[in-house]
Amino acid sequence: MVLSKSEVVDVLKGVIYFAKGDNIVDLGMLDGLELGEGSISFRLVFPRTDEPAVNIVINSANKALIEAFGEDIRIDIKPVSEKEKGRGPLSGVKYLIAVASGKGGVGKSTVAANLAIALARSGAKVGLVDADIYGPSIPMMFGVEGQQPGVFEREGKPVIVPIEKFGIKLLSIGFFVDTNKPLVWRGPMATSALNQLLSDADWGVLDFLIIDLPPGTGDIQLTLAQSYSVTGAVVVTTPQKLAFADVKRAASMFNQEKLHIPLLGLIENMAYFTPQDAPDKKYYIFGKGHGERFASELGIPLLGQIPIVEQITEGGDSGNPIALDDESPVARSFADIAHTVRNRITAILLQK
Ligand SMILES: Nc1ncnc2c1ncn2[C@@H]1O[C@H](COP(=O)(O)OP(=O)(O)OP(=O)(O)O)[C@@H](O)[C@H]1O
Ligand SMILES: [Mg+2]
């Protein structure tokens, strides 16, 4: 009997790992699938191999394969732990997306927050890490300042439970420190804080984990690129040439051979001004067409243009990101950007 990998994968998609609420294929647990003459062998990657669910999942996989391909098929399934596989605690995260810019104040956090909301509203499971260790802003943007994430123990190690708001899992250094005091971190402390937010937290199963980066090309960006498998970066700029000079530096850092993080595209923030009482008007106060030009210079798509509108500042200050407002054209722009980001990821992963 000649089997094809896609037939086997389809059958295995019917096997659910209840602890994570999805099937073993989409959870990325399937590893090393080999087909022989009448035989199927593969490994299944579990968080731990000593949990009772391991046998249950293996039995259901065996049963599903026999039902599909008949009694005579030989099946060999080996459970392995994430640790043996060298997979980190982010193994339940499908896509890790960085929101970056070389420049401060261009709207990275605004874009990260609203992109997270737009993705969640399109049905995805989304988390957001505020990796701006030096100036965290996500707690305020989501109106969860002063909240304290829970902590529990797993295998003798503390695990942080992200705060949830608008269906998004959030973590920020701002939950752990007094943000009214200046945060003075030395490089290694900052990177260890980032590692804790990413690796020592219970992110569970997510389609997207968005990372809001601090400005520039420092330790945080470097650690992220070197230690984590980042799916791609969304780069934010404003229409001024000076801003773009810094953005280009950040883009070329991600493009370096050793670090290589694919650039998903550019977002031109503050592209034009739209007054609150004239939502159809567009005033290009910094000139028109910069976004397109910058994007083509970087050789990446322009994912979208976001106007300067009062509601964005107000929404950010009051914990109500604009992407939640169905009436707002900006919310529609973020929904379109979310859609394009998904398509870009698929295109980039297909190229690999
Ligand atoms: N399109 C916009 N229209 C109006 N206000 C905006 C817009 N984008 C961002 N802002 C406001 O500008 C300020 C800076 O934005 P934001 O914090 O998102 O930038 P940032 O790039 O993350 O900054 P930092 O480099 O400090 O992390 C915020 O007060 C935000 O509300
Ligand atoms: Mg920011």
C-alpha cells in the first residue's frame, strides 16, 4: 500500500491534544514523519512525556491510522519531550512577529496594540509582549496599569500568567516595576527581563505573539533575533526622511545574514492628517507618497497607511485602542493590515 504524507497528516489532524485544545498537527507536535512499505513512523513532541495524556494521544493516533489505512499497517509512534527536542516554551506559538523601528515615537506600540486587536478580531489567538523594557507603554494602552500577573510553579520554576484584555494575552515589564520611576537597566538585565517575559510565561497555544520592540538596534533586538525564531518583522515609519534614515538602519540589522528576520512590510504611520469632524479629508502635511517610496527602497510591501487622528492618541491614553471601534476607518485599515500580514507570512513560509 502506497501512502502519501498528506493523507497521513490529514488523518492525524483528527487527533486532539485536549490539554492544549487543538489537534496534534496544528499544535506542531508531529515530528519526523517517515513512510515505508506499509509502515508509518513519527515522533510526537509533548511538553512532558510523563503525563497521562501522552498515552491517550498515542492510542487515539494509532486508532485513527488503523481506521484510515487498515489493520495491517505498522505504526511506530515515539513520544519525546519539548526539552529533548530542544524546543522552548514558545512551542505553542505559531508565528512570532516583531514590530520594530529604528526611531522612537513613530507609533510602534500603537501599531503593535492595534495589529494585535485586529488579528484577534479576525479570529486568531493572539498574545502581545511589551519588549520595551526601558519605556513600557502596553499596560496603559490596554487600560491594565497596576494589574499584577499571577505566578505559579512548574517543575520547581516560576511561570508567569499573562494578563488578558480584549481577548489578548499581555505581558509587560510595566506590570512588575513602578513605571513612574525611571528604569535604568544594564544590557544583560534588560535581555534577561525579555527572556523572562517570553520564556518563563504561560503563553499556551497562540497563532500570533506580537512583540512591541523598543526603538533602535540594541541588546533587546539582538537577543530576540539570536535566541528566538522570529517569523517576521513589521517595520513602522513616519513620512519624514529623518525617521526613515533610522528605520533603514533597523531594517538592515534584521536583514543581516546571521540574524536574518524576514521583513513582512512597512507601515507608514501619521501618513496624513484627518480632522475629527471631517473624517473623509486627508491632509498630507509631511508630503505624499513617502511610504510607497520608502517601502520600495527597502524592497518590501507597504502594508498600510495610518493617518494622524486624535482618537488614536486618546484611545492609547485611555486603554481603548482604535481598532476596537467598528465605526472608525482606521480600524478598517488595521483589519486590512492584519489580513495582509497573514498573507505575507504564508508567502514567506512557502519560499523557505
Ligand atoms: N497615527 C497617530 N495619530 C495620532 N497619534 C498617534 C498616532 N500614532 C501614534 N500616536 C501617538 O503618538 C505617541 C507615540 O506613539 P507610540 O507610543 O505608539 O510610539 P512608539 O514608537 O512606540 O514610541 P517609543 O519609541 O517611545 O516606544 C502616543 O501618544 C500615541 O498615542
Ligand atoms: Mg513604544
